[in-house]
Amino acid sequence: MIANHYAAKLSDLDMQIINYVPQGGNWKNIPESVPSQRLVQIRESYKEGKGSRSTYYGRLRSDMPSYTINTYFTRPGNGCHIHYEQDRTLSQREAARLQSFPDSFSFEGSLSAINTQIGNAVPPLLAFQIANSIPFKGQFVDLFCGAGGLALGFIWAGWKPIIANDIDAKALATHKHNIGEEAICGDINSEDVINNIVAACEKARIENPDLPLFVIGGPPCQGFSTANTRRGAEDMRNWLFKAYVNILRKIKPQGFVFENVKGMLNLDKGKFFDMITAELRSCAEEIKVNLVNSANFGIPQRRERVIVVGGANSFVSNFKLEEITTIPGAKNGNQALPHTPSVKDALDDLPALVHAEDGSQKEYTSAPSTLYQKLMREDITPSEYIATLKNLRR
């Protein structure tokens, strides 16, 4: 069984539209005779100089990593989500693979809930490399945990989960099913939720006194996203970082990892991010801000994220995420590194689908033919995958 290998149902109009789009193409390849109000809006926005909208109605290139997997990866008009060969959008399993979730990781809930969980997740393979860049193993609290991408990566790296929290019951069901740690569903600002988290940490410190305790997670990022036309400091989702900081102050961990979208850097001309880092800095001896692209870490997806680590100066000052791959043709790319896996490298052993088809009962088309496919089907471990890529340096 290939869990969640489901391709979304598309309208007749969307099917007509995507047939015009070649590999690497987008809305510009679609004739104006096609009767689409969405295309009219995109063309008008483009003429007004509001951006190229170059990914809208985009079809992936087989030889390149994907663009960012967002929560709308089943909608052709909301990004570059059309399969590189098949006339449909990415299946849920394909999107999960591009996020670096192994095929054994199954998502729970309705189709729309699963789309949201996949699009909002931290790539586990990136989380694994973050955890491995910390010079010790520890135990962690997972805030705003979602489906469990951050937690899975830290567990791969040998860290021990303590407790998780999210307000999304469907995401938490996925987290519990795959991660297995204690998890609380509820508002992180709730006194009961806070008390449960604090109590779990006190218990963990008694049971494992030699394991450093970390907090990991990132508040919901929609308010920071550059795709959100209502961005602004007044968006209440942007203020959930204060709940994260509140937990830091109550449990006083040895360190933390704070993850979010790149858009948070320039909100209100950078003043908002300055406020966030000031709050985080008050909870640690030192912090370090890292801007990373998942594609530089062996993940077949261009996904820029901000990673803030905090803790003792002795580890934060030396913390560094080592890039292991480079996007083909990228400006300023390290040409000594092997190329980032392409979408074909990631996906072409999965069975073909038509739109609205559930392929979860289909067989793989072949044995794993690429290093990344071996990782996704767990023929190799994340450590073996990373080590092999490092050995491929030119």
C-alpha cells in the first residue's frame, strides 16, 4: 500500500487548461480564448506590474526540484503543481515525498486536512540535519507540531520526544499515529495546556537528568507568507510567537529551534522580526538566525525558511548547517556539490494516476532507481543518504 497516493479531482476547465502547459511552462502558455476568470485576474495583475506570477498554472520540470509545496498543491492555478508528465496536479504522496516524508508516514483526516498538513510541514530531512548540527542529543517539546515533520527529523537524529501540542486535531491525529509521543490538542495560550507542557517537562528532567531539554517548533506562518496579500503586524497569527516565548520562559530549556517562513524577515520593514529576535534573545545566552533553502540539503524542493537556534553560546556560536546539494544552474551555487534531486528522481517509481484517482492500492512501478527513492522507501537511513551525498562532492 502506498498511503495517500491520491490525485485531486479537477474541473473540466482545469483539465482543458493544463493540457496547454508544457514542462516548465505556466499560464503564459494558455490561449486567451480559454474562458477562465482566474486567468483574466492573473493577466491583469501581471500587466499592472504586481509580479510575474511565473509559477501559476506551472508544470514541473522533470530535471529540477519542485517549487515550494504549499497547502494548495492540488490547485493548478495557485502555483507550480502540475505533474511533469501526467495531466493532473501532484498527488498527496508525491507532495509528501517532495517534503521528504517517507512512504511509511501516513496522513490522517479529510483530503483537505491532509493537504494542509503536508503543505504546512517542516521537511523531516531538513529537521534531521538541524538536529545533527547540534553537538549533543537531547529531549524535546514540539510546539505547533502539525503533522510532525520537525519531530520526525529530530527522532531520526536520536533525540527523545517529551510532549507535543497543536490546536489542529486532525494534524495531531497524524502526529500521534506516526510519532507516538504524548500530545495535547488545544490552544497554546490555555492555562491547562501550558500547565500540562510544564508538568511533562518537569517529569522528563527527573527521568532523564542528563539529557538537555529543547523546545522546537514554529508558529503558524500564513500571516508572514509573501503569498498572503493581507500581510501585516495586525494579523493575529503573527503574534503566536509570544506563546512560544512564554513556554520558553516557563520551562527554561537548554535551547530551542524556531522555524518560520522567509516572509517574516521583511514584515513591517524588518521591525517585526527584530521584535521576535529580541524576545527570543531574552530566553537564551545566544541566538543565531539561519536562512536556508531545502534544496541545498538534499530535498527535491525549493523552500526557503528561517531557522533560529538559541541556547548556550558554546553551541550556538558554532552552529552551522552544511549545504550538501546545489540546484542545477543556480546563481552562487556551490558547483562542488552534487545536484539537488529532481522531481523525477523523487517520484518516478510511483504508479501513474489520473485526476480523482486513489492509487494507494497500486504497486510501485519499479524498485527504487535513485538514492532519494531508496530513502523514501526506507531502503537506506537518513544518515546513509546524507553520507552518500557528501561523498559525491566533485
